Amino acid sequence: QVQLVESGGDSVQTGGSLKLSCAASGYFFSSYYMGWFRQAPGKDREGVAGIHSDGSSTYADSVKGRFTISKDNGKKTLYLQMNSLKPEDTAMYYCAASPLSLSGGHWSEGRWYNYWGQGTQVTVSS
């Protein structure tokens, strides 16, 4: 049974940092494309960052230079280091896994991901 469990969400002030984790089980973590998504109330879900099985990564323009996606294949854990947080980063954050080697803009399209976590809340106050 595939399971993705996020943790690390919290309430912080503008300019603060958080590190989200996503613990995976039940599939070949190292061979899957992994992504972080977020959804704020009343807004569409958006892709935040994605990472290939080879470790190469991509980011949404809104977080580029502030967020870093990484993974530890031995621990089967995905991470999202978030620095210089802004109120507009407030959202529920989800990790997701895809068996496809996503390229171009497809990494940010949720329909290509088979598995999703339950989410962890990030709140940034001004």
C-alpha cells in the first residue's frame, strides 16, 4: 500500500523558514518523480517544485530562489526547505508521486501524479 505522509507545517512570520518532509512507503521511491503542490483557500492547486529520480529539480517562478526541493532515497523522504516565507505562501502543502519522468511544464500538472499525501498546513503571518 502506497502512503505519503507530510509533516513540518507550522505558523511562522514573514521572512521565516520551514522545512517540510514527506515520508513515502509502499513503492520504489527512488524511481518516481516527486512533487510538492499547494492550495490556498479559494484558489487552484499549484505546483511548487518537482524533482526527478536523478535529483534534477524545477520550481515555480513564485518560489524560485526561496524554496529548495530535495530527497533522501535511503530514508524514502522528500523535503521542501522554504526560506524567506511570505504571506502569499500560506496554503496546504501536499507531496505527490508520479511513475512518469515528467518534463517541461507537466511536472506542475496534478493529473500526472498517482499518489498524494494528506497535506500539511503552512501559515505565514505579516
